[in-house]
Amino acid sequence: MTKRNSTLGRKIRHQRVRKKVTGSSSRPRLCVFRSLNNIYAQIIDDSIGNTIVSASTLDSQVKDAMENKTKSQVSELVGSLIARKALEKGIKTVVFDRGGYLYHGRVKALAESARKEGLLF
């Protein structure tokens, strides 16, 4: 599968997931985006279209702890950071949007570490 086809396939899968998954103010959406080198997570309230909390590998808290870690281990750091930020804002339950990616590897590591920190989905 070429780059163009794999990207297009992910976008089609993401549209299919987004038809079913929406975030509300009582239960916002935890959206994951994965690039080649970084991973990003946002908690979004779709009813007003605002990002409430975000975390990524570019945050200083994660960047300092990234040295000599694999991408999956760094994804765990991002997952725990997004969960801590969400709990500080009073968000306990979310809907998980995997962004068209398979629930495997870095996406799974992020989700499971967010669950360990106390986020429910």
C-alpha cells in the first residue's frame, strides 16, 4: 500500500468512526493523532467545538522524560499527562476516538495509560 493510499484509508476509517463518536459537554471526545515522530491527544467538546485539554510529545513535561524511550513508552507518558490534565479540569469520563488508527501499539499504549491514571472510557 502506498503512502497516498494508506493515508486515504485512514481518513476514510476516521470518517466512519466520527459518524458514531461525538463528544458532549458531559462526556467529551479524546482524539488521538499519530505522526511519524510524535503523538498528540486532545479532549474536545463537540457541542461547542472547543478543545478543553491537549497533550503531545512536544510538551515540555514529556520532552524532558523522552530520552532513551521507545515511541510506545513516550505514548504512555502522553496518555498519563492528558489524563492528569483532564482530571484537574474535572473531566472523568470521555469517548475514545482512535482517529482511524488501529487500536494497537502507540494508540493502545496512550489509551491504557490514560485509563491507569483514572480516566474512564
